[in-house]
Amino acid sequence: MNATTSSNTDPESVKVLQRSVEDIVARYEARGPHRMAPEAEDLRRYVQELLEGRQPPRQQEALFRLAAQASGLLGYMAVNAGRDSLAEAYCAEAEKLASAIGDQDLLMWIAGTRSLNAYYSGDFVTAVGWADAGVDLAPAHPQAIRLLANGRARALGKMGDRTGAERALAVAEELTVRHRLPGGLTSCISFVPYGAARTLANAATAHLALGDTQRVLECADQIDDLVEQSDSAWSRALVRLDVATALLNGTSPEVEHAMSIGQQVLSAGSGPPIRSVVQRVGELNALAARWRGQPKVREFVEALQTWRATPQTQLIAKVCDDGTAV
């Protein structure tokens, strides 16, 4: 009996490891993938060492969940760093671990991260596929909100499917009303479901792809206070860049206003470099090319060159410029 119930870990150790996951999530947006990945790797390695020993069923389940979360975090970080293949490998590992313990919540989060990876790789069909696979696990689950807004709607928007994108956003809104969700802006890498603010931010991006300038501005206006008050430099940058791009895409392009917003993003600092911000800045720059002769556009281009000069930003920008991101 002693041999059967013996364990190389204890409940307090499991709690410490769970707090480590929470700590990585809490600090991620301030430090970025390149600085936080080593911590997540250490956590994953340590949990693996424990799993190679003996634990009673409940402790083993908790360790499997921690291993899946650590692999999932590493997968999300790889997406942000523009490492497509590595992201998919970590997500596949996380899925197997979460499947072994039947953790539906985590499986849906992993599907959402795989959808995100495909989206930034420019494979919008696969992005929709992963989002749909996640939703199919539990269509009424709060994790489905992220899958619908961040996964399905944005990818369908890129594909020009207005009906599909708007339907996905409508269902996400219905689920948002139905569930009790976190307030404000949670960390982008958090395992908790999307709150209303993050859903609206993703809705703005979907409407931008569809050319719905006014709806982009409406979504951004609804979350403006939350975005400005949050600690998420990435969220501020992404929402502002969507607004700037929408201003250029309108029937009467507001070039100076758009370039001023773009410069604000670059001068205010958009947090540690990540693929989504670098990519969206590049899209704004490409769209502004037709007005290159205007002073505000030239100022933006000069600021962009300085902003992209850091080694990590250059590395991620190269991924986007090579055409592996759309």
C-alpha cells in the first residue's frame, strides 16, 4: 500500500507550480516571448521530471495539466515570435497532454492558439478549421468566444466571407452576454475566456478585413477607455493600428490623422516586439505608400525605420517581409 500511494511530489509543490504558471501569464505582456520562453521551458522540464516518478491519480492529473499549460504557453510564445513550426509542435504536445486527462477547457484554448498560428501564417482556411474544431468540443462553453472572435471571424474576414464573419461575431456576442466573464483586458496569453473588451478588439480586426471602416471605429470607441487604462501595450498598439488603417481605407482617407496615430504607436512603445504588432505596422506602412509625398507619411516611415532597428524586431519583421505572414 505504501508503494502504491507513494509520491515524489505533494499538494503544496503542485500549488507552487500552478502559481508559476499564473506568474508567467501575468508578466508575459511586459517581458515578451523572447524573455519569458526560457522560464516556461524550465517549468515544462521540471514538471516532466516529476511525471517520470510516481504519484497518486489526482496529483498526476494536476501535473499533466501543468505540463499541458507549459507547452501551451510555449506554443503561444512561438506564435508571437513568428516560429510557426515550433508553435504547432508545442500545441500538438499540449493537446496530447490535455486529452490524456480530458481537460476540455484547455483543449479549446489550444485549438484557439493553433488557429492563431495559422492566421498569422496566412493560412486562413486552416485557421477557420482549428477554430471550428475547438467550438465543436463545446459550442456553449465560454472558451468558444475566443475561437469565434479571434479564430473564425478574423480568418473569414480575410477570406472576404462577410456573412460567416458576422455570424461568428454574433454568436460570440451571445455567449458573452450569457456567461460571467473577466472584466477589463486580460493578458493575451491567459487561459481564462475572453471578456467583452477582447472580443470587441477582435471584432474590429475582422471588420477591418471586410472594409467596414465605420464598424472598426465603433468597436474601437467602445473599448477606448479600457484599452488606454490597461497595462497591455500590445492591445493599445493593435487597436490603434486598426483604427489608423481604417482611416486610410475609408471613402475619404484621413492620411494625416492615420499617420499621427501610427507615430503615436511607434513613439509610445508597443511593448516587446511580437509578430502581430510588427505585421500590422507593416500593413499600415504598405497602405500609406500611395501618399509617400506627404510630410506626415515621410515622418511615419522614418519613425518606422528606427522602430524596426532593434535585433528582435528585425528578426520578426523578416518573417513578415518574407511572405510567411500575411
